Amino acid sequence: MKISREFKTGAIVLVGIFLFILGFSYLKSNPIFDKSITLYAIYDNVGGLQPGTPVTINGLTVGKVNNIVFKDESFNSLVTFTVKSDFQFAKNSKVELYDTGIIGGKGLQIIPVFDGSRPAQKSDTLMTNIRPGLTDLVQEKLGPLQLKVEGAISNADSLLMNVNDVLDDKTKRDLRESISGLNSLVKNFQTSATALNGLLAENKGQLDSTIANVNSITDNFAKISDSLANAGLGETMKSLQSTVASLDVLLAKMEKGDGSLGKLMKDEELYNNLANASKEMDLLLQDFRLNPKRYVNVSVFGKKQKEYELPENDPAQKN
């Protein structure tokens, strides 16, 4: 059977068209015989997501992003992606947009849900989620810090303005004079320190001798202390304490009226008797001095003794 030229030409054209479609699909990463389902996700901002980006589940690539277009006038992005039909998950699963690295790049991952609800099917639109990246987290943390820094700067400006209001011309002059006086005081201190250093340098020998004498006195005190310790000062103190205790007991007894001294201190009648006896003894001695003839009579040659006459101013009769 002879094949006509027209049939050969048509077959070649059909094969070329098939190869063209196959190559175009390969370049777009859309294999013709791939058993995948097409799904959709809507984001406010895709953050630089590119077609051809892998779609993963728990880190395993299960599909890729096919196309990204604006959905409506609000400029929400409609992301079209495919997932191999071998992976089944519920329709209420989420598609999360996340950073693939520190320096940039976005990826999609499916957070599958297995709650027994209807599985995701072709052309379903899944719920979306955006995981903050490192830059977003840094901005989120730095935002409150920036506000605090701005508030601190504003407060510092207010403080400086208040200080400027307080520091009027007179206060500024007084402050400058105080600083000038402080400088003079520091200079005087420096001059005094220089003079003191010179004085110490001139009298260094005397100071050394004085310190040596002090050391010698300290050593002598240490020797005296050792001598007192070796001389039984502790025993002497114990004896002194015992004597003081005995004296305390004796004074306590005297205070109570025990013993002769105690009775003398406490017995008022005995005291009065002793006072009267002393007074009478004094009168007796005075009378003996003034009137010795009352007590001593001397008879010479048997002369009759003259009768004693009581004087008018006898001190014994006054009381």
C-alpha cells in the first residue's frame, strides 16, 4: 500500500504539533500526563511568590505554583497551584505562605486537616494563612521599641525646654560663677597638695623616726601586756571579784541590820544612847577641867577638907 504524500505531510504536522504542545507544557512545568488536581488560594499580598515554586506538605514536595493573577479590583492575588492526586486532605485544610530563607523567597505549604470532612477536589479554593517572616517579626518587636524611643526623645526635649526655662540669664551667670569658683578651689587643692608633698619630703626623716618610735612603743605595750598576762592578772581579778562579792554580802547584811554595824546603823535608840553618853562624857571632861577640886581633894598636914561650893555658872547645870 502506497502512502500518499499528503498523508505523510499531515502526520508530520500532527506529530510536530504534539511535540510543540509537549515541549511547551514541559517548559511551563505542566506535564500533560500528570495526575494532579488544580486548587486555588487568595492572598492580600503574596510577598514575591513566583510561579513554579514548590508546594509542600510537612516538607515533602507535592505540587507547584502554576499562576498568580489579580482576582478583582481590590488587587487580591489569586494563586493557582496543583497538587498530586495521591495526597488526600480535607477541604478545610489551610495553605500557608511562608519565608523559605533569611534573605527572601516565599513558598507554599499545605497544613492538612484529617477530620473526616469532604476531601479537597479539583478547583476548590482553600483557606489561607500567612506566617510572619524574620523581617516581620523584627519589625513587630522593633515597633514598640521605636515608640518608646520616640517617647523618650520627646520627654528629653521637654526636659531640656524646662531646663532652659529654669536657667534664666541670672541663673546661668551664677552657674558660670560657681563653676569658676570650683575651678579655683580645685587649683587651691592642687597647690595645697603640692605644698604638702614638699613638706612630707622635707620631713621624711623625722616622720620615719616618729613611726619607728611608735612601733617601739607598740612593742613595749605588747611586752607589758604579756608580762601582765604572765603575772597572774587573771587570778588577781578573780580574787578582786571575790572580795567585791564578799563586800556586797557584808553591805547587804548591814542594810538588813545584822551584826554590830548593822544594829548601829538601824537601831536608833542605840544611836541616841551613844550620842547622849558622848555628850555627857564631854560635859564631864569639861567640868573636870574647870572644877578639878570637885573630884580631887588634897589635905596637907591633916587640915580639914574645905566643903566644895557649886559655882554659879556650872556647865553641868545648863542642861
